[in-house]
Amino acid sequence: MQTTAFAIAQRFVGIRESAGAASTPMILAMLRLDATWPPGDEVAWCSAFANLVAWLLNLPRSRSLAARSWLAVGRPVPLEQAAAAFDVVVLSRGTLPQPAADVVEAPGHVGFFAGLEGGDVWILGGNQGDTVSIAKFSRERVLGVRRLVDEGPTT
């Protein structure tokens, strides 16, 4: 049985930012895996979480704290073919309309695909309500889905 990125990510559900000046050591470790900053965990850390999970499995990763940087990792997959295994979903953040998907420094969010339900996509990610959780987002916000492993041609 192959361990998936989704399975590893699930083990972190419930890790949350510390209130006030204190910081959660696990989140600081995620943030500092690819960056020398920040001094605390009250920053956007969704990409840091995705990078940690990918690093643990020796998968391709963005090595950036910018959520949209994941649009250049792995290979594109249509949302309808996404699987809760090795797929990350990149979302816009903030009010619509947003800059084009290739604007890496624009606000975004990234997490592991957890499922589709009606007009929504479920994401297992970090910094969702200041915690690692599974949360629902509108499909309208999806900028792209990327598969981190090559499983051969899609049908």
C-alpha cells in the first residue's frame, strides 16, 4: 500500500496557530523549511504546509511560501479528474475578480484535494481558520489542480 500525500496531510489535522505572541513549533518548522522568516506563525502558511507534506514524501514541491507557486509544480489535472492522493488545488483568495493564475505573488490558497460536492471543492490544507483542516471552497476560486506524482497518462 502506497502512502499518499493526502494520508500524510491528514495526520496534521488539528495543528493550529498559537494565540498571541507565542508560536506553534510545528508551524514554524513548516515555514522555515524553505524560508528564513518569519519570526512567528501569524502569516499565511498554507504553502508551507503543502511543502512540508511533499518534502516528507520526497515529492516535487514549490519551495515557496506563495500559494500560487504550486501552479508550476507537478502536472495539470482537470478538477473533475482530481483525486485525494497526490493532487493539490490552488485557489484565488480575496474578492473576485483576481489576477491571472500566472501572477504568482497575487493572493492565493493551496491545499490537498479532498473531494467535490456540488459547486464546491473540499481542501485539506494548512491555515484554514488558523489550523490544518478540511474546508469547503467555491469551485469558482479554483485556479488549477496539480498532480505531484506521474501515474501515467490520464484517460
